[in-house]
Amino acid sequence: MDLFLLKKIITVLVMPINIVLLLLIFALVVHRKSPKKSIKCLSTAIVILFLSAFPPFSSTVMTAIENDYPPYVKTNLAIDYIIVLGCGHSTNANLPVTSQLANCSLQRMVEALRIYQLHPEARIITSGSSGHNQISNAETVKQSLVLLGVPAQKIITENFPKDTEEEAQLIAPRVQGTQVILVTNAEHMPRSMNYFQTEGIFPIAAPTGYWVKNPDGDKSWGYYMPSSRTLNQSTVAWYESLGLVVQWFKTLY
């Protein structure tokens, strides 16, 4: 089996909702022979599900990841490259190209456009493979930027990286010794910066797509109700936390 595919399968299996499902299945299987084990598994599943869907818990965890780097503000530095990391899209000729982008790619594309308007001297590097699509994520983001007014000749595409580590490895040689801004989602930024710094590139972070936009603001009663969106937020936070742990282990060997 392809190592990349195996990594993705293992990652999916250890996500909170799948851990809950496995615990529930195990609880059903052992219920007759071992009721105590069944109840423990059921209780554990309920606790994990509740915490993952409970906004105060989820937002606290996510904020700790998202706040590592502040939002980008214009500086007097001349910028050479704006790197936009890939995320996802679905190729469909019946949709405008901007509507083909997944939310994360759309957020990154908009942030890159904002920064390009602050630094028109820069060139934009879009990145990301095609996955199951006919057109790469890098090309889809490029087409979106061109549609919104960025000259095509100002955009470079890296069409082959399948993950963040490959993006850093392929882009680093092109931008060595230059002033670079890195655009990705806020929760993804710590891991992304680590990968680029490993390759000898020390970009300026430009996080976007914050899950928790106002952690210290007043909360209504509805904020405290568990929700599927919060479960999704916890899943993303868990995924990025696991990624950081894996990065740390790699530094040991």
C-alpha cells in the first residue's frame, strides 16, 4: 500500500468521531460477556463525544493552536514571494472556479489576494496536487486569483505536492534567500512553519481562516450547546496536534 495513503487511513481512524464509533462497537460486542467493560467503553465514548462537541473545551484547545502567530499586517519590507499552501477543491466546469475551492482553499486564496494588494511587487506561489481531480489545487487557486485581477504571469504553480512536508521540500529551493510570506489556515500554521524552517526557509506567517474569531468576547447561552460544527473544530484541532507530535518525534531521529 502507498505510504501516503496508509498515513491518511491511520489519521482518519484516530479522529474523535471514529474513536467514539469504535468504542461503541466494542461496547456492543462485549456487552453479554463483560457488562462492566461494555459500560466503561460506553461511558468513555460519551465523554469524548461530549467534550469534542462542547464549545468552551473545543475553543480553548483550538485557540492555543491558532494564536501561535498573529495576523499579517503590512510592513516596509519588500516581499518577493507569497506562498499559498494547498488545501482542497472539486473540479466542476459548471461552477465558477472560486466555487470549486474548498473553504480552506478559498480562505487562503482571499488572504493571498489581500496581501498581494499590499505588496504588488511580490509573486504568488500556489501549491497542491490534483488528488482525485483533473486539475491541481495549485492551478485552481491560480485561476481564482486571475479571475479576481491578479496577472497570470505573477503566479507560479507547484502542482505535485501531496502534503505540507512535500510543499516545503519542493518550494524551498525556489525561494532560498528571499523575503517570503506563508499563507495557510491559522491552525495549520505552526506545523507549516516547522516544515519550512526545517528546509532553511523562515517566512513571515500570514494565518487565515480562524475557527475561534473572538475568544474573549461575550457569549450567549447558545454558545454552550454542543454542535456538529464544534465537533468538526475539535477534529481539526486534534489532527493538527497529532501532526505536531509526529514532527517532534521526527526531530529525535
